[in-house]
Amino acid sequence: MQAFKYFVILMIMCVFLAKCENRDNAQVEKASSEMSDIDSFSKQVLQTFALPYNERMKFDSSSLVFYCLKSYDTSSLIEIKKQKDVIRVAYYEILPNYHRFETDYADKNSKLIFFEGYSFTIDSIIWKSIIEQAKIVFDSKEHHDGKKYTDGAVYALYYNSESKHGDSNNEEPFERFNYFLRLQFIDKYIQLRKPIMYKSK
């Protein structure tokens, strides 16, 4: 009789543990599926700018990608790569003069989209400050105000095998990072764009 009691208790524990494991597996699968959907969207964004991308969306410590998509406003993507002693930056933007959002194609059949690009190098000091600011974004807590935005912003930051995604519900850390980048060099370099005939000799 005593042995039967132990057997019943053991069976109950096995069933309980199996349910817990199934629930944990389901949660992991759900999170994995959500991340897969997010990364698929990110791949589409990179493809919009004709950029080659890591199939697993894993960027190491020598590469950083950040994008900010805004309906009816300027959308942008920045890619920074450190190769030995050279740190190269490619900055792309889609202006609202031509597109209301990133899939508002000028020609749907050919997926024609107009974007502007800027290429330049930065020094290691600026690179370190960018990484410091990126870590602040990664460390920021998730905050959702519960509102639904039909024309909101979408953000993503990839660096050192980490990724952080956001939208208009938790835009503050992403907007601070975006503002930091613009203040550091983007606005300055955009202002330097002048036709050759207007440049001083």
C-alpha cells in the first residue's frame, strides 16, 4: 500500500514536471518565433537600402546597425564597420518628399525607392562614444504606454550579437541615440553636401 502511494506521488510529479517543461518550451518557441518575425522585417529594411546582411542577423563587436523608420518623415539607417584601424560609416535616408513610408514604392513592380547615402570614416574616440550610447539603449527598460500608433516609428539596433527593437511606445532611448548620431556627425556632413561649382577653390 505504501509503495502504491509513492508510485502515485511519483506519477503526479512526472505529469507536473512534463507540463512545466511543455509550457517553458512553448514560451521559448513563441519568443523565438517573435524574434524571427522581427529579424525578417529587419532583413527587409536592409534590403530596401540594397545592403547585404547577416542571414542570422548577428552582428559582432566590429559592426553596428541602427535604423529608424518614420511614416511621413525621414527614415534612416546607419551601418558602422570597424576593419583594423579604419572605421567606415554608411548612412542612408529616405526623404518624405518621395515616399510616405519605406514600402511606398515609386514603382511597385520594380520596387523602386529613392534614398540618399553618405559614406565617411570616423575615429576610434567617436566609435567608443557610439558604443557607450548603444549600451544605454540595450540596458533601457521596456516601456509601453498602451497606445496604438497607425503612423508610428519603428527602431532597431544591432551590435555585438545583441539586438533591441522598439516603436512609438518605447521610442525615448532610440530617439536619444538617433539624436546623438545626428549631433556627432550626420547633420554636419549633410550640410557639407554642395555641388562642385559652389565649392570654394
